[in-house]
Amino acid sequence: MTHYFIELAIWVLGFYFLGCVLGWGLRNVFGSSEQPVAAPAKMVEPIKPAYVPPTPIARPAPIPVPVAAPAPIAEPAATGKMERPKGLNAARGGKADDLQRISGVGPKNEAILHNLGFFHFDQIADWTESQVAWVDDHLRFGGRIKREEWIKQAGLLAAGNEAEFTKLYGTGGLRNAKGETLSGTRTRKP
């Protein structure tokens, strides 16, 4: 964002100098042809009055401005409280699970989850209702984690139950090199 301010400042400075050059040129071309008035032969210095201290100005007291009370923060209706899930400092064994396998987790969400300390399917599968509420509120998903069943998907992937995962969610979030969803679109059994 700061690069926009720097670019704007450079443009403003450039236009300022352009205006100065154009103004100087136009004044030379269209300026008055009158000669400057000659200064009088003898300059008389003005008389300085004696020092008079300034009189203090009485300022009225500032009027207090009423401040509106902040709007109450809405808590999730289901649990009433939110709890931040414990994250890890780094992925176990130096290799994180491919969280994009979970339908609804793309590259951006995966990076955010990594920044919060979530690198593995079992971490997401172990979230409680209050922890889901915290993550959902923190990421401003509006209930997306529950709707897309991240907990269930992560549980199946953590357990290595690929057959059940594929049966319920197809390929999940797997995409080919072109970014297209792989065959086996997400289907859900009632």
C-alpha cells in the first residue's frame, strides 16, 4: 500500500516542477514588458515602536463531545464462547499436510491456516465447536467451516480413509496444473 503513496508523491512532485517550468516560460513569453521601478536614492528606516507585551487572550474551555458506546460484539449463537485452538510453531517433521485437499481450502486459506499454526489434518479434525467458532470468526467465513464440513473431511484424511473421503467429497480441493478441479466432483450421500 505504501508504494501507492510513494508513486502519488512522485507524480505530484513531477507535476509541481512541470507547472513551475511552464509558468516561468509563459511569464517570459507573455509577461509585462515594463521595466522594474527604480528604488529611491535614499532608504529611510522605519521607526520602531517601544516593546509592548501582548495581552493574553482568554480562550473558552473546550466543549466535551459525547462519544457513542461501541457496538456489542456478537458471539456465535451455538456455543456462546470462542476459544483459539492451539497451533504449532512449525509442521511436524518439517512437512505439512496438503490442506488444500479439504474442499473449501485454497492456497490463500492454506497460507492463513499455516500462519495460525495449523499444518496437519489431525489438528483441524480435533477442533471443538468453540474453536471452530473462533477460526470462523477470525477468518470471517460466516459459518463456512461447518457448511463445508472441514472437521469431517480433515478427520477422514488424517485417518487415511481415502475411499470414504472420495465417496463423500470426490477429490476435495485437488486441482490439476491448469487449476481445474479433478474428475470425481464432490457428491454427498444423504
